[in-house]
Amino acid sequence: MVTSPKKQAAEGKSSAVERAKSRKRYIHLADGNKGGVGKSVLARTLYAVLLDLGTPVLGVETDIDSPDFKGIYTDVQVSCFSEDEKANEQACSIINWAIEDEKNIVVNLPATVHKAFQLWVEQFDIIDLAASHDVGLVKWFICTGEYDSMKSLQVSLEAFGEKIPHVVVKNLK
């Protein structure tokens, strides 16, 4: 059956939209053990690249004490992690944005957030929830190569290594 170029273009556009909707989304977590290792720079760079590629993306600043990511991009949302189970519910906005808005999420994590992040993941069953909605989690772990940095990476890998892929970025000091 022969169709007009206009109809083919309309059908192509429609199927492209459907393909985009069915694509897996990711929550990219810029993590590291202390301030000044490059988490915010990585978050900003990843966010800029995704924007440039036309990928649906939302930035999330969770480093309330040093909101470097939000300082550059004013449309970045704010959330936080807490070791208080009730307060930790606010961080669920991150997974909700990925699921409901069908966007990739770039999260700038604060230094020393491991305990609160782990509590959130376990308390709200984030890994299974994300998987059930075709949302992947990726930890971009920025380290300096120094002992404390490598130890923090080891702690993160022991907690999430099989469940959340880690991309290790060694930043020169």
C-alpha cells in the first residue's frame, strides 16, 4: 500500500513519539565521599549533555548546604535525603519525577549522604520500584583515588554494587 509523504511523516512522527515514551529512563546519581571532588561539575555536565541531545531530563539538587547545581540551572528541582524516616519521604519526588514525567533525572548528591540514601532505597524499595517502571539507577561515583575516597567507593559498592551500576570517575586533585 502506498501512502502520501505527508501521511508517512505523520506516522513516522507518531512512532518516534511512541519509541521515545517506551525508552528506559535513568536516574543518574552524582556521588562522592566529600565536597570538592567534582560531583556538582559532573551533574552539571551530564545535565547539559542530555539537554543538548534533546533527551527529556530533569535536574535535582539534593545538596542543600552547597547548591552548586541549582545555582547554574534555575529550573533544577530541590529534594533531600534524611536519616529521619519521615523526612526521607521527600526524596521520593526523585523517583516520582522519573516515572510520572517520563524523564531522565540527574541528581547532585551531597557529601556523606550514604546512610540517608541507603535508608531511602531500603525504606521505599526504590530498586524494585524503579525496575518495575523501567527506570534504571546509575551511580556516578567521583573519587580522588585517596584512601578515604576509595573506602567510600568500597562502602557504596558493598551496599549497592549488584543492584545499582557504578561508573567510577577518578578526578585529579
